[in-house]
Amino acid sequence: QVQLMESGGGSVQPGGSLRLSCAAPGIIFSFYAMGWYRQAPGKEREFVARISSGGSTTYADSVKGRFTISRDNTRNTVYLRMNSLKAEDTAVYYCEARKSFYGSTDYWGQGTQVTVSS
């Protein structure tokens, strides 16, 4: 059974930074597009960023210029660097893996909490 494992969440003040990591040991990592979603209390899960197997990236408008997604195929890990964090970035962040960049999600992680508060 494939399990994606997020880490790196926590509490930070507005304007601060965090880096999330997602390890994917049970898949042929280099074959998969990897992405991040988030879900705030009372809201639906929303797309944050995705990186293709070849390294192409796409971002939600709300995080463009502040967040950076990257991957290390030697470590089977995808990262989300989050800078200039705002209170509205507070959410549970989920990692996902999909075989096709424009297809549906094949695997989800369990989520990691990010709280931005003064």
C-alpha cells in the first residue's frame, strides 16, 4: 500500500517561511507528477502547486511568487517552500501523486498542519 508522508508543518508568524516535505517511498517516484493541496477549516480542499515528472510547475494564483515546489528524484521527495506566509495560508497541507499531470490523483498523504498567526 502506497503511503505518502508529509512533514515540516508548524506554526509561524505572518511573513515567515516554512518548507514542507513529502516522501513517497512506495512508488516509482520519477514517473509521477507530484502536488500539494490544502484545506482550511470549513472550506474545500484546494490546489496549491504541482510539478511534473520532468520538472514543469504550476501554481495557484494565491501562492504565485511566494511558494516554490521542487522535487528530488534521488530522495523520492517533493518539497514546498513557502515564503511571506499570510494568515490565509493556514490550512492542512496534503501531498498527492498522479501518473498524469492533467489526470486524477492516485495517492494522498495524511496531511500536515500549517498555522500562520501572530
